[in-house]
Amino acid sequence: MKKASTSDICFANKVVKQGNSYCVRIPKGVLEYLNIEGGDIVKVIIGRDDTEVKK
């Protein structure tokens, strides 16, 4: 994948509980595409994905 330094990528994943925190898993390919590594600070915008129908 190409390196992108100022791109925004949107994806939908489930919120999962990990210890005392909640996490959203980020696909590895997204991190590689944006040239982000563990420990880097990232901007996060969170909202509900209303396209998925809850049962």
C-alpha cells in the first residue's frame, strides 16, 4: 500500500472489552497504509454505525 501521511480512513468495527477498557480493533493494513506504529498518537472520531440493524 502507498504511504499516506494526512489521509483519513473510515471503517466500522465492534467495541470490545479488554480489561478495564473498551477498544476498537484497527485493521493492520490501515496502520501500515497510514504509516502508524504502536505508541503513535492518533485522532479518533467515534459514532454509532446506524447502517447495521440491531437484533
